[in-house]
Amino acid sequence: MKPEFLIVGGGIGGLAAALACSRAGVQVRLLERSAQLAEVGAGIQMGPNVMRRLYRWGLQDALTQVVAMPERLQARSAVSGKTLAELSLGEHALQRYGAPYATVHRADLQQLLLAAVQQQTDTRLTLNACVSSFTQSAGAVNLSTAQGLSLRADALIGADGLWSRVRQCLLGEQAPRVTGHVAYRAMVHQSALPEHLRSQLVTAWLGSRLHVVQYPVRRGEWLNVVAVVQGHLGGPENQTWDHQATASHLRAALSKAGAHASLQDLVAAIDEWRMWALCDRPPMRGAFEQAQGRVALLGDAAHPMRPYLAQGAGMAIEDADELARLLADGPTDIPDLLQRYAQTRWQRNARVQARSIRNGEIYHAQGLLRWGRDRALSLLGPRIMDMPWLYKY
Ligand SMILES: Cc1cc2nc3c(=O)[nH]c(=O)nc-3n(C[C@H](O)[C@H](O)[C@H](O)COP(=O)(O)OP(=O)(O)OC[C@H]3O[C@@H](n4cnc5c(N)ncnc54)[C@H](O)[C@@H]3O)c2cc1C
């Protein structure tokens, strides 16, 4: 008998878990509260640690159709415009880590994961299924949705994101914390930009109390831009907070920070921005936060993080891969399997969460610290930017 898993949430984490677990021989029922699967119009960076896993799942051809593979990652001063440091990606990443560094439109990644999930015979997707509660006993998990569906299975995987209901039921915790950082996101066709603003590189513009990251997606045809500015918006910074932003807020912040003309030109050349109040949780404190009994958390439900290491979705994919690796070992006791999953994953996730917070402090450094940051990057460049502990994993 194949074990039956309920996976809650059809984001990148839930889809990755559904694919990896069904490939490992589990019957999967994926429950998503929305009427259709839709990702926000934004990009995602995927390091070699992530691409290696996606390739192993048979997604190499599908990925090649949609990703961009930037040649370099560069750090530039948001004030002087000077290139502080560069790290070779492209062939270098492939040689060093056995997989490329890629950038992708979130909707493209979601679609290709969905297509792969739909090819798995033992996997069923149910939309309009908002999970409201669950109970677990020695032999099973029983789950209910707001729509009146009741389901029973061997295990429940909560991949329901930052505001996870599964986490709330499992750990009885408070809401995520508001970081006071606001992300402005935009996507523009490169042909709509003046020649000098088009780019095929990953560029991080580092300022004081703000930074901007740009990179190509959709085979390089589009440019994704994310600007993060410190400061509360004075609104309801909760899960519904995805407002259409006027570029004027962002322009004012850049001009106040004395941003370089090329950066100001880039932002001025884009009309449509979305605003996103960033929330997170402190780094995980133990395996109990990732699994208890027959219930496990995965992705943002377990370890929501600041996006300054570009690894939130990456850690969700690593979680899914680890779960599948343990399942592939053969028939086992489910609580024991989930406990081993939690033991293997929580410290890695906590480390990435902590490093993401630290990176944010460095990206937004002021005064002497900012001077030290720029100097260290100029002197040590690739030695600081390359992260074997992260990409080799
Ligand atoms: C500005 C920004 C930039 C980022 N850049 C990167 C990057 O470059 N690289 C990277 O790896 N990560 C990045 N991230 C992080 C990444 O976006 C997230 O870590 C990732 O999307 C989390 O995926 P998830 O599936 O865990 O959660 P989500 O994407 O939040 O998916 C959760 C799903 O669960 C569903 N759901 C919620 N509640 C219920 C319920 N009760 N019942 C049923 N379904 C439910 C939701 O509708 C949703 O579909 C970035 C994040 C931000 C904010």
C-alpha cells in the first residue's frame, strides 16, 4: 500500500513537495484554497543548490525553455554607481557546483512544476479547498476545509506559506513579524527600456536603508526589478498587502538616499510597481518547528525569511527533496520519517534565515559600516559573494 499524503498549498513549495513525494512513491492530494494557481508577476533567483534538484526531478528541458542564466552577479554602489565586486556565474557555477545559477519568472516556474505534477498518476489537485483545521491520532491525520471537505491520510504537509493555517494549528503561534522593510517589484520587457538600461546580469545596488536587485527572466527578454526600502507604510501590513504602488514613493526614497543617475533612470523608466510589506519569523529554534507526529511544515510555512539571500523558494525545494529522499528509502513509520526530515532540515533553514537577516543589514548599512562594506567588497569581491556552504549543499 502506498502511503497517502495531504499537501496544503499550491505555491512553489507545495508543488515541489507534490512532485518530489509522488516521484518517491506516495499518493498525493494537493489542496489549494484559490480557484486557480497563480503566482505574482515577479522573478526568482535559483542557485545551483536548487537547480541541481530540479534537474534531478527531470525538469532540465522545461527549465531551459524559460530561465535566464546570467553570466555574472555584480554588486554596485547605489550612490556612486561604481561596480564594487563581481562573481562569475554561467559556466563558472556549472563547473564549480555542477548546476547553473538561473533566474526565472515565478509563473513560469509554477507552471512547469504544475505540468510535472499533473503527469504523476497518483497525484490529485483540489482547488477551492481552504484548510481550516486538522486532528492527528496514532494512525492518521484528519483534515477539514472551509468548504466542508473531510479527508483522512497518513501524513499532512503544510506548505501554505507565510500565514500558514497548518502552522497555527500545529504550534499555536502568533502572526509573522513585520520587518519594516517594503519591497517594490516590477517586471518590464527589455525592449521597452533604453539600450543602456537593458541587462543580462544579476545586479545588486547597495545603498543606505535601501537596495535594488535587477535580473533578467524569460530567456533574458524581461527584466525583473525589486527595490527594498526601510520604513513602515502606515497601513494594514498583513497578508492582503500587495498594493499597486505609484513609482513616486520609490523615486522619492531613491532621491533622498542620493541614488546614482543610472539607478534613478531605471526606476523612472518603469511605470507599474507592486508594493509588498516584508514579514518573516525568527530563525527556527528546533526540529519541533518543522514536524510533529504526522504533520510537517515546508517552505514559508516553516521558515519564512527575508529575501536577501534569494533562497526562500530554494529552501522549500530543498525541503521537498529531503522528504522525497527519505521516502525513497522504503516503507517506514510516518512520524519517524517526518522527525528525521525535521532533524535534517531545521538547522539548514535556520542558518539561511539568519544569513538573510544579516545580508539585509549589510545591504542597508549606513555611515562607517557602509564605507566598510563597499571597501570589503572592492578588496575581497568574489570571496565574499561566493557561498559554497549554500550552493554545494
Ligand atoms: C521580494 C521577494 C523576493 C524573493 N526572491 C526570491 C528569490 O530570488 N529566490 C527564492 O528562492 N525565493 C525568493 N523569495 C521567497 C519566495 O518567494 C518564497 O519563499 C516562496 O514563494 C514560498 O513558497 P511557498 O510555497 O512556501 O509559499 P507560498 O508561495 O506563499 O504558497 C502558499 C500557498 O498556499 C495556499 N494556501 C494558504 N493558506 C491555505 C489554506 N488554509 N488552505 C489551502 N491553501 C492555502 C496559498 O494560496 C498559496 O498558493 C522572495 C520573496 C520576496 C517577498
